[in-house]
Amino acid sequence: MDHYKPCADLITFLEKAFDAQETVGTRFYNADGSIAHVEVRIGDSVVMLFDSKETWPPTPAFLRIYVEVAEATYRRALEAGATPVTDLAKHFFGDQIGRVRDLRVTCGGYKAT
């Protein structure tokens, strides 16, 4: 497996799918050029991201965010290249939830060659 630095790709996806905005002045790099720290704002939430190090194990993750209009956000995520994991549905506790996956981005992990 080759080490993969996905933060830049993830930020692009978050911008397209969730109207994320990178916070100016928060991007810092490691000596190898990987991202050590960066912040994006999605709605009124701040999400901190960084590339993994080669010595770290693969780290799959889920990111759950609350948005104003679930239908439009879900559609934008699909248009940005995500694939549906679950359809958008209203749950018994009142939340409308849809899950998507972007296989081009492996957050904090590795990409097989």
C-alpha cells in the first residue's frame, strides 16, 4: 500500500457537496508536504482535518453533520461524486438521514495501489 494524502481531495469534495469553506490561515504542512492541520466551516460548524502518517493504521471514519435542507445537500453530495450508502429517510426520532460515500477519498488512511 502506498501512503495517500487525501485532505486536499476531501476539502474539494466537502466544498462541492456541503458548501464547506476553508478557513484562511489554518492550513499548515508537514515537512513531507502532507497537511498537518486545516479547518473548514460547514454551516456553523468547524471541522478540523489532517493527513495521516505512514506509521498510522488505516482509519475509516464517518462524519455526520446537520444541514438546513437535507434533500438539497444529499443531491449535491451525489452530484459531487459520492455514491449513496442509504437513501434519505425520516427516522422515528425526527431526523432525516441519508448516508453517502466518496470512494475517491480515504480519510486518514491508505489507498491500495
